[in-house]
Amino acid sequence: MPSSFAFSTIFITIIIIISIAVTNATLLHFREAPKFYNSANCPSITSPSPAADTAATSNFCFNTNAINVAMTLDAAYLRGSMAAILSVLQHSSCPENVIFHFVASSSANTSDLHRTISTSFPYLQFKIYLFDDSAAAGLISTSIRAALDCPLNYARNYLADLLPSCIQKIVYLDSDLVLVDDIAKLAATPLTNDAVLAAPEYCNANFTSYFTPTFWSNPSLSLTFANRKACYFNTGVMVIDLERWRAGDYTTKIVEWMELQKRMRIYELGSLPPFLLVFAGNIAPVDHRWNQHGLGGTTSGGFAVICTRAR
């Protein structure tokens, strides 16, 4: 079980960033977060202008010492995103070296989203990328959980195309989590054996339940996992080598499974099964301490709590 210190940290973080929010007709408003400074031994990076959304993208390309973090950004889940951002900065030894890459729906009011982020975190290095909902909308088959059918849930499939090609490695985080340790440790997860991504694996989970009898009864499909020690893994916390992703054209591989799902139902749950089909058994493991299950949560008001932590 997580320590009382971890729980205290979670609640303090949530209180700081969430309980002070007030609602107006459009978005929640938040107080300005304090500026977080690098420790003395942090490597230097080139800093874009504060809250530079459209400028300084080229600067991101030359920051080999930066930690690039990708998250989706949605007004409905903004409280969770703000808590996640704060927790990353609050526990980072080199917070000024963290660059956020937010992916928002092309139909969203990105001006409001940008204003909210830059007002609350005026020193944050970030850029907002627009995700064309239609890229995924036509590929989504109805899930047993309606919340999983939002096109933005599938944006992670397209990160390698959305982000500048010069960005070689990214830490992807779901927007409903709270980090309570230094993200640099997570970013340093080794991608051994030419693995494209690292994520927490759970080999005790019932892997077969993620796919339908139609899938398992068809040898041409079920043999997908032949010679692979395929395990369930959590796509909410991933370290991704974007160079290897692009070289292997893994977006296309995921899309092909989604297209097949539209023709014959081979899985039930949203955006996870295509990742399992493409990567399960071929990923680098992330220590389970980075993804604590069973802490509970609520989707009330668009916020859920999942704690990723390290002792």
C-alpha cells in the first residue's frame, strides 16, 4: 500500500491546484502556481519565451537535456491536467528542463486552454498541438465504456506525427494522474532490445479477456501473439522512442487494427487493445511503483485520481 506520506502529497497537490478553482461560463480559473527552479546540478537547456505556444518550436529541437512530456488537454478534464502539471514540476529536480507538449482537439477553444495554462504556469515551457478528431473518429467502434469513445483518447497513436520530428523521446502521461517523484527517473527508463516503448506490465492480468471470441477463434488473428510473451500493459504511463516509432511506422500498424475492428469486432475496450496487438510482449518494463492501482477515483466533474509514484 502507498505510504501515508504519498497520500499526503497527493491531497496537498490536489488542494493547491483544485480547491482554489472557481467556475465561469467557459473554463475553470486557477491561481498562479509558484515558479519552480532547477537544482544546482541540472544541465542547462535553451529556454523558449514563457508560455510560447506558437513560437520557439525550433528551440525544443536543440534541447537534448530536456525532458519532453506529452499529455492531452481537454476543457472537461482540465482540473486533472492542472494537478498533473503541478505535480510534475513540484517533484522534479530540474523543473525548468521539463517541456510539455499538449495535444488538444482541433474543435477545442485552444485560446482559452492556452490562456489558462500560461496564466497558471507563466514560466512553463509548452506547446499546444491540434489533433484532427476526424483522424480517429471514423475508426472508433462503440466501446462498452462510452468515455473511451472520445477521439482525443486516440491522440497518443499519432504523437510521432504531431510532434516535431527532432523530438526523439517522450514521456506520455494520462491527464488524470498525479506524480509524486522526479519525472527524470521515469524518463531514464532504458528502452532495451530495441523496444519502441516502456510501460508498466501486468502479466497476472487476464490478457485473453481484452479480445473477443471472434479474435481468438480465428487463427490468422490469434497467431499475432505467437512467440510473444504478451501481457497487459498500462498506456497511461509510457516512455516512447519516437525515432523507432517513426522508423517502424507504428501509427499505421495501430490504425490497421482499428480498421479491422470496424469490420469485425475483435476487442471491446477503446484505445488499449490496438496497442496490445502491436506491442504486447515487445516492450520494456516500467517499474510498477510508477503506476499505483486501486487508489480509487471519481469522474465527477471530469477528474479522476491515479497516482504514479516511486518510493
